[in-house]
Amino acid sequence: MEPLININKQKCTSCYTCIRICPVKAIQIKAGDQYPIVKMNRCIGCGTCITACSPKAMNFRNETAEARQLLKSGKDVAIICSPSISAEFADVSDHRKFVAMLRSLGAKFVNEVSFAVDVIAYKYLNLFSDVKGKFYIMSYDPVIVNYIEKYHPNLIGNLAPLVSPMIACALIMHKLYGKDIKIIYIGPEIARKEEALRFGDAARIDVVLTFPELRQLFSEFSIDESMLEYSDFDPPLGYKGSLFPLSNGIIQSADMDENRLTADIITVEGQQAMIESIQEFENNVKLIHRHLNVTYGNALSGPGLSNQGNKLLKEHLVIKYANRRLNNFFRHEWYNNLQGYLDMDFTCQFRADDQRLPEPDPRKVKEILSQLGRKEDDVIGCNECGYNSCREFATDIARGLVTPEMCTSYAFRNTMNFEESLRHLNEKLALTRKALKEAEENARQEHEAVIQASELNQAMLEKLHAGVVIVNNKMKILQSNSAFVKILGEEAEEINEVIPGLVGADLKKLLNPGILNLFTYVLNDGDTIESRDIRLGETVLNVSIFTIRKNKVAGGIIRDMRAPEVQKTEVIKRISEVIDKNLEMVQKIGFLMGEGASDIEKMLNSIIEFYNTGKDSTS
Ligand code: SF4
Ligand code: SF4
């Protein structure tokens, strides 16, 4: 079964009016949550939150489906009606038409609860006439019973041990029509839906409908009074019980003394009156010396009626209805009926269900007060949060029932702070954007320069006759020139056509292991290898390897010694080296051999010239 109160998150605007208005703090908002939740264990079923929720996000459990099912089941159904029908159905011309409408729904019996009001009123009369120094709180209103059980459990013993007229009526119906009769109660208080669940089979009520739900069924069943004949309630009929919706209706029913000089019952009505009078009763019952007739007032207002206003008009309608009923009233018959049921057991027990919350740590409350911008002794608030004081509000924050955001000035301050930090953040963002743009432009220019440098490098590399390759520490080629590709052979030349410069190719797969080891050595040790000749079959490669970036990038210059241009330069270079290295020796030999020495030098220089010009200068 659905809980009594539910919240439709699709409709909820998070205004938190319900939290502020709930008299027992049964609606909570958790830190970080957007939507409130109803703690049903704390709820007393007053329905105030529902009438206060303007987006109509809050509602009570609708039981029309169960009623429809029951009415169509073919089982015997008795509908029992609260006398508040007079205030709700002012649009129905006569109560007998209304009864006919109920019968059209499929009810076999239609009874009024007024008779049970009369019975219970007389039970109160008896109870109050023999109190033996004890004073009672009347227990016919389920909201009051819930409130005392949950928030004033010390007063359980003062709750009059009598069932409500609804339950009394159900007991009478079961006695009258048998235990199998199905009962639908119709009335204005949503708390009756939960009250009906408290009692066993003897008082079983199968469905509780409010007036808006009943109107829904009339509409679904297309029931219109103009199509129907008059039909009256089934007996036993009530007498002054029709006045039950009025705050002192039950007292009037039993003609109890209401004279303020002599009466021993005080009547109060309304949310605030309930809270204050019950607290006072607990504190001062020994001085007050009166019974308390307290009602929340939902019989003429609350979400179980189609409209909540016009209380005076509704009272007038109730009184008018009661008077009209009494026009053709057979008091004697009523009295006999009453006597027939007064000996039934209408007593009941109530049980404490303590929902009072422990006081939180005062240090935490103090901390929260300062968070709210209030001093410890500065506790009178603006009431905007729904609390009488900032301290009460802070106490409930500490209990985890509400959040500081419900305080408008706190929320406003936070919004201001938030806006200020947002402004700072935006400024920072603008600066960061500008810096980013500049960095982007620099990076673009650098990138272009790198590309240009790389193109220039490549162009210069291409001009060299020697093969040049640059690799990283994973032996992947970063750059190479055509002379290098040519040294590697045809296969590499084909790859070069697809991937110019063999960029990304694995040097390990392209080069002889002997040369590869030299690259590994240079990359690992950071040394330079200069002009090392390596023979590969018929070929001699002259290899120089040097570090470009230590342990990361190395470059190699490889020359095929068979290439004519290499041979020529190499011979010149090497002869020059011979000349240089042996110059001293040659000079010594020349000194010893005279003219012969200069002939040797001449001869060697002619070889160099030959290689430079391509013709023999000695001829
Ligand atoms: S009053 Fe209604 S709309 Fe406002 S927070 Fe409560 S449920 Fe949501
Ligand atoms: S029905 Fe009453 S007690 Fe329950 S949550 Fe709503 S306002 Fe609070």
C-alpha cells in the first residue's frame, strides 16, 4: 500500500513551503537533495502540507481503484458517510438525492455516521460523569490521537479510551449486516485512511474515500442526481450527530454542558490550538481541571474536501442540514436504537510511538548559528524559514531535518558570494583565454619555424653526397636523405617513395647489425664514433655516428667508399692526412736526402690535384 502522503517530483518546485508548514517536522530535506521527503513515521496525517503545496506536487493516497473493484465485485457493500457531506455537497439539491447517487455506485446499504456520533457522544457523557479526578483529551480526531502518541506519549493515559465515530459505525455495521459486509467510509479527513488500518476484523473498513475521490467515482460512473429518485439513509438514523463537523459537534450531540461557568470541557480547534492546548494540558492539567475537546478542524477544511475556504458557510450548511434532518425526526425510534447499541464495546487502547527528537549537541547548534550569521544570544528571527527563532531553526539543522538554504538571508548571502566568485572566475577565465590564444599563436609560429627549419635541413641533407640518418633511442628513423636511402638499396628506395625520408621506419630492419651496434653504443654511452670503415662483402662503408640529444637522438653519416665522389674526396683527405702526419718525417728525409724530399711532396700534392681536377698535373 502506498504511503498516506506522497510527493510528485515532476511537479515539485522545491519551494519548501511544506517543510515550513508541517506542524511536526515530518517533512525533511537532506543536504544536497533537491526534493523534500515525508517521514511517515513522524507524520500525523493532518494534510496541511497538501493544501499548502500550490503546484499540487503533494497528495494523499488515492483509494478509488480499490473502491471501484469492491463496488463491481458483486459483494454486499455498505457505504458509511460522515455528516460533513452537508458542507461538501452543497451542489446536490437534497441529501436524499445524494444517498441515491451512492446507491447508484453499487452500494447495497448507505448509512450515516451521525448515529455512531450519537453513540460515542453518549459514551463520552458517561466517561466524563465518572472521572474520579482524571481528565481526558477526546480521541475522536485521528490527527489528535497521532499527535499525542508520537509527540506527547506521556499523555496516552489521558486519551479518552473510546474509538472514533467512524470505527464505532463500522462496528455497528458489522453487527447489523454481518461480518462479511464490505465497508466503504466517505469523509473529509485523510488521517482516517490510516486510522481504518489500526483496527481488527470486528471494525474492518475496506476502503476510505475522501470527497474529491468520491466525486471522481461519480464522474467515472456518470452519476447525475437529476436522473435519480429520492432515497434515504438506511437506519439507524442519527440525531444531533449531524453536527459532528463543528468543533463542539460531539458535545452538542450528547447535550453536554457548554456553559463556560459550569462546563468541565474546553473546546479548541486548529493547528496552533492543538499544539498549544495539548502542551498546556500536559503542563497544567492539575490546575486546569477540565477535559479537552481538541480537533485539528479537518472536518470542514483540509485536502479531503473539494474546497478549503468558506468555513463559516460550511458551518452554516452543516447546521442547516442538521435542522432539516430533524424536521421529520422520530426521536423515540432513535432513542430505542441508541439503547440497542450503547452496550456494545467501543473502548480502545492507544499506544505510545515516541517520535520526539533528542536535543542536538549545543556546540553544533552554536556553530550552525554562526554559519547562519547569527550570534548565540541573537535568536529572534524573521520567521521566513517557518521557525519561531533562529535557534529553533539551527537546532533542526543540527538534527538533519532541514538545510541552512531555507534561511533566505543565508541563501541570499551565499548567492552573493557565489556571484562574486563567479565574477572572479570569469575574469580569470578571460585572462586564461587570452594567454591561451597567445600561446597558440606562439606555438603556431614555432611550428611553422620548425617546419621551415626541417625543410631547410632536408634540403641541405639532400645536397650531401654522404648518407645521413637521424634516429631516436628506439631506432626509429626521424630523418634521412636520399644518399642514405640509396646506400640501403632498392627495397629502401621503394619504401622511400611512399614514406619520404623513411620517417618512422625501423632502422634495425634496414641496417647491418654491425653498424646498428654502433648506433646503440652512441645512444647509450653518448660517445661519438668518427670515420669507422666497415666492410660489407664487396662494399666498404665509412661510418660516423654522433649524439644529437644525449641518450635520445643520434645522427649517422654513412658513405659508400665505392662511390667515385667519395673515393676522390677520401683519397684526398687521407693523402692530406698522410702528408700532415708525415710532414715532419718528410722534412727530416728531405733534410737527409736533399732535393729528393721535395720531389716526394710534389708527387703527393699532384695526386691530390689529380683527384680535385680529374687530370694528372704532373703530365
Ligand atoms: S510545497 Fe510542494 S512544491 Fe513546495 S517543496 Fe513541498 S512538495 Fe515541493
Ligand atoms: S500530513 Fe501533516 S504531519 Fe504529515 S507531512 Fe503533511 S503537514 Fe506534516
